[in-house]
Amino acid sequence: MPDQPDQPGRPTGQQPERPPAVSVIMPVLNEERHLRTSVRHILEQEYAGELEVVIALGPSTDRTDEIAAELVREDPRVHTVPNPTGRTPAALNAAIKASRHPIVVRVDGHGMLSPDYIATAVRLLEETGAQNVGGIMHAEGENDWEKAVAAAMTSKIGVGNAAFHTGGQAGPAETVYLGVFRREALERQGGYNEEFIRAQDWELNFRIREAGGLIWFSPELKVSYRPRPNVRALAKQYKDYGRWRHVVARYHQGSINLRYLAAPTAVAAIAAGLVVGATVTPWGFVVPAGYLAAITAGSVPAGKGLPLAARVRIPVALATMHMSWGVGFLTSPRSLAKKVIASRRPAVMAD
């Protein structure tokens, strides 16, 4: 009996084309709690192509470096590079330089990829012709506080209508969470602008779009994210977000919208209400009281299905996020924006 072909339409003996090789880059600082699990989610991807992981190590004060060294010994696909500054964009650039494959996947040290994340992203790059694809930042907590923060971060009362937090339709986007890039796009733009301590993803995607490239959001892509472990860490995170979002607004006029102005407006209104209430009339306290009532009511649907100990913490998480973001936005110094604008890199067009 004659040999049968390997699959319909394919000549006998011809093997299917192997998917492109992928480099996963990880900026890491003080990630002893999640690093091993995060790397395991990468190495166990359902992906037939070659894979490497490059971890850029900042000056951690916990066991992160020790865990990274163990991972290198355990699997030849894992490598490390130093990032003495500890800054995320510098770490990303160092990891990009040390990596070698045509597809570059960004993952944080507390991010957990879904099993088919890389395979789906590579398929979407091919189908859409995009230079970068990304999806949903799916916050998940491991204790009651983190579950409360996760609920706040995935609710519209917490983050508005941001698609990468709450989901949405697939399509072109200004920026995406983390990202899966064509290496050629990263190298053409010279990587990340290291002056952007935060919002470096937005700035790089802006240059890619300015050069005519497509950024694509898809809810098919999901990364589980571990929230900050306490109020202080969450407040710092969101203050930095607000501070750098104002830098972005000054860097690129027209990039601001009502969602970004909600938190600083709330901060200003609450502060004014407290002052009026304390010095003029008790009616001034209606504003902060109304805000507290709103986030308390909004936490009810956000906390559906969570244990009581997590649900009662949601208003604290919401207030921390809103107030910290707003204060960061309002206090962001113009001098910081001027410094960043001076480092502006023009978009580089494809040949």
C-alpha cells in the first residue's frame, strides 16, 4: 500500500513549518514571592517553537537573585543579565539586547501567562500584521487584601473603561498591557526610552504607531497579575501611575481624556469640601461623604463572590487607588515632563 501523506494537501514526508522562535524578557526587582511561578508559566507554554527567557535583575533586597540563579541551573533556556539601575525600561532594553529571537514577549516577575498565551499572540501577529499585540491584565489575589485590590482593578468604578483591565472587543489600540512584539519593531525604534520610569509602554507604542505600525488589543490574551501586598505599596504604585500619566499628557497633547481626569478631580473636590466643611459650613462635608458612599456602593457588585473579609476591604483599595493616582497627577512636576520631552526620540519609519 502506498504511503499516505502526513496531512491533506501536504506532500509526503514534508514536516509542518515550525513556529518562530520566541524570547521572553522579564524586568525583575524584589520578586522572590512570584518569580519561580511566573517563569514556570512561561516554560510550560503550549508552544511548539523554540523559547528562551531572559531575566534582567535589578538590585533586589530579597532572595530574587538566588531564585533566578536556581532557575538558570535548572533549565538551559533561562538566562540572566544585570540591571544595576533597577529601572524597568533599562531592564527591558538590557534583556532585549541579550535576547536573540524574532518575537519578543514582555512579562513581569509577578505576571502569570495563560497556557496558550504565546501561541495565541504569535498567531495574532500573523493574522493582523501588527507590530505589537497584548491583552487583559487579569488581577488575581492570593489573600483577602489582594483579592480586594484585584476586584477594584477589574471594576469600572476602579479603573473606568480601560479595556486591558475590564475587557473589550479586539481591535487597534493606543497601547496594550505588556506586549508581544516583532523584534524588528523594537530595534527600529531603539527600544524603550529609559527616561520613562513609568508609562514606558505607552511611549514606545506611540512611536511604533507614529511610524505607521499597528498595536492590537485582543481579549484572547490574558496575563494573571498579582496585586501589591499592602496599602502602602498600592499607594506608591498608583501615585507613580498618576505622576507619569501627567508627564505623558504634557509629552503628547491630546492623549488625555475624561477617565484620566476623574481621580485628580475627585482629589481636588474632596480637599475643597473638607476645607469648606471645616471653615465655612458643614455642608462642605457632603462632597467627601458622597465619595465614600459612592465607592462603598460600587464595591458591592465588584466584590460579588468574594469572602466577607475581602469585600470589606474593597472601598479601602478603591480610595487608595483613586486618591494616590489623583495626588500623583496633581503634583507631577513640570520639570520632570521637560526632562522627558528633551529626551524625545522621533519615530523611525520602516525602509
